[in-house]
Amino acid sequence: MNPDKKTLLFPILLISVGVGWLLTTLGVVPGVDWVWTLGLASVGFLTFAVGGFDKITMVVGPFSILASGLSILRQTNRLQVDLEVPILIIIMGILLWIARLPGIPIPKWIIEEPKGNSKK
């Protein structure tokens, strides 16, 4: 991981927690666990920011972002948990299916050879 990308992790997570805390304090959509919800969204966005775009981030990033949105719907009583879970399972299947497309690259860390084992 690029050192510049590593420095993104803590500030973005800290901002997310602060925004969630502020939303709770201000009474915006009371009853929502913003730390959990924004934490999920942050993981989704950081997946792309840190990992780039590949077969793994194509699944983890969107899944986390969509799970965050569904979490808000559930916590505001617009979606029941017995609907949320099957929707998440379907989304995971679709994302795994999309990740199989040949146009989406394999993560570099999977195909790179270890530095000490280069063939000559």
C-alpha cells in the first residue's frame, strides 16, 4: 500500500465518527447508530481509495456502501431485518458475479511475486 494512501485511513474514519456523533447530537434521524452506519460507508469508500479498482474492491466497496444504506433504512423502520439480510445476500451474489468479468483486474498483491523470489 502506498504510504500516502495509508495516511488517509485515520482522518477519514475520524471524520466519519465525528459526523455520526454530530448527527446524533443534533437529532438528525434520531435512533440511527451513525458510528456503525458511517463506519460501513467509510470502509466502502476507503476500499477504493486505498486498494484501487480490482476484483476484491469491486465486491467489498459497493457491498459496504449498500449495507450502510440498508442499515439506515432498517434503523428508521423503513426496512425489516428479515428483508435486509436476503437483499444483502443477493447483492453479494451479484457483486461476486460482476467481479468475475474479465475486464476487472485481479489485485496486484495476488499476482505479484515476492521480492526475494524473483526468477532470472
